[in-house]
Amino acid sequence: MHEDEWGESSGAPPAEDAGQQEELSPHQSSGEQEIEASLRPRKLADFVGQPRVREQLKLVLHGALGRGEQPDHVLFAGPPGLGKTSLAMILASELSASIRVTSGPALERPGDLAAMLSNLTAGDVLFIDEIHRMARPAEEMLYLAMEDYRVDVVVGKGPGATSIPLDIAPFTLVGATTRSGSLTGPLRDRFGFTANMEFYEPSELGEVIRRSAGILGVRLREDGAHEIARRCRGTPRIANRLLRRVRDYAEVRSDGTVTVEVARAALEVYDVDELGLDRLDRAVLGALARSFNGGPVGISTLAVAVGEEQSTIEEVCEPYLVRAGMLARTPRGRVATAAAWQHLGLVPPANAFGVGTAPPEEAEPTLFEE
């Protein structure tokens, strides 16, 4: 890994939003991390999907380079796994700049941020993953740094406290968030460019899978790539994860070639169904249909019913289930649609959402309403 691509303090690329690669774990071996890092595109031209964001980002970068200026601060927003971290790394590479990597939860005190900012050199890129989870005091320090390239360090406490202004080198802040609505207005407004990432189409995921198969040395037939792509929930990270698991199945129980038959058999072993739903997705829909008669039911009650954290249901399951038309969010809670009942092999009731009725927003309160 070269310093001009990843920066001296970046180490292995972070995994929160790796885009076109599987999430990294602290328990993974260095070999696994190197394999996963190799799947990350290094140039904007190599990045698959997100054509609108790529074109906008290209204009931002080339315009700034042409003027000899520091590019505006950039915010990438969207669900996990769509390529936010990959684009941050690519941005630094396109600028031939070092990148310093941290995350919102790691910046608990203003001093943590001040130490990182003071170590930047001119032109560096500072990447803050999950930036909406920064502590408020650190966030307020970031405002002045983004606008004036300066921070005020407070020394001492009480009446004797002294504020010392500290100039920092011009830099570009790249933030990534899975919950843009959680960002405060003052922070959001200080980004010169905001890119909203979208889910991928199956054809784009097929391109991601073929590219990754070439890097990993997987023998992949076109029908096998298509079968994996249509079960990836529109997310490149999941596409690469499933490709690696199908590769394992093909090498152990077949001749090593990923065909449509091998892909189907492998994904059945790993509990990924025809629509890309996994065990947790089906558990959520099953609880809604069987335990709560389709809803509406509050999210915390639903989380208890399936034995998962509320945040997991909201951030992992709901985006895809809503997009697939199997779950509706109403003011009174979550509702299973007629498509969800049918996917579970159940007969939807006459009043199921999607069978000629509107969401049950005006009905009398139920026991499970929040």
C-alpha cells in the first residue's frame, strides 16, 4: 500500500462504507484484509455505478485542480455498502494527496480533532466516516476549521481559561454518513458538495462481480454472475461477500466454476433467497405477518420480537424491504404489504396493505402501537 494513495496514517482502509468490498473486521487476518483492499477501485474511471455522482465529483475535482485551489469539502450520504469510503479514497488518489482516516465515534473530545487537524499538511484529505456520530464539542470545532482553516484551542478551565488560535494547513474534509438526517444544519451547510448514493442496478452489480472475480481469480460464468447480482440487494459490498461465499462452495462441492446452478445451491446454503432476503429479513416479515397480523407495529416491539437491536432493523433490514415493496412505514408503525405475505407463502388478509387499501393510519390504536 503506497503512502501517496492511502496516506501515512490510514493503514488498511476502513470498512464502515467500503463500497465494492466486504466489511472488514478487526478479527480478520492481514491476508484477508489485503484481498478485500485489492477489490477497492483506485481511480474514478474504475469505479462501477453511481454515474451521476461520478460525473459531479469529476467536475468538482477537475475544476479545483484547474484553478489550483483546494477542492470543496465533500459529503457522501447513503446506505451502507454503496461505495462512500471507496470514493473518499479515490478522491485522495485523484488529487495525489495523502488521506487521514478516522470516524465520528472516535472524535469524542475537541482535543482529539485538534490533534488530527494540526498534523495535516497542505492539500491533505481528512476522511471522517459516520460523521453524524461526532461529539457535539468536536463538531463545533470543525466548523471553524472547515471555513477558515483555524481552530481555537482552550487551555485551562473556568475564569482563567485562555483560547489559543491555531492555524492549520488547507485541507479537504470528506464525510460519510448513513443517516444524513442526523447531521446538524450548520455542519451540513459547510460541505460544498453533497453526493447522495443510490442502490445499484443488477447490471451494475454484475459488472462489480465480474471485476472482483477477475481480481480474485474466480472462474465465473455469465449466468452465475447474473444469479449472484440479482440477489445482492442493490449493494456492491453484499455482491462481493456473496461472490466469495459462492466461490467457497464451488471449490469445495463442485469443480470451482461458478455457474447458475452452483450459485443457486450455494446461496441456499447461506440462507439467501430469490429476492436477496436473508434470515433476518424473513424473520422481520414473519413476525409482522404471523405475530402481529401484518401490523402496524412499533419498531422497538418488532425488534424485540426478532431478537435484534432496533438500529439493526432500521439500518440493515428496512431500507431494502421498503425498496422491495414488502414493508411500509406508516405514522403508527411498520406494516407488511401483500407482497410480503405472498413471499412468505401466506395468504394476505383482505385488508393487507397493497390489496386495494391504504396504510392503516387512521385506525384505532392497537396494543402494539408506539
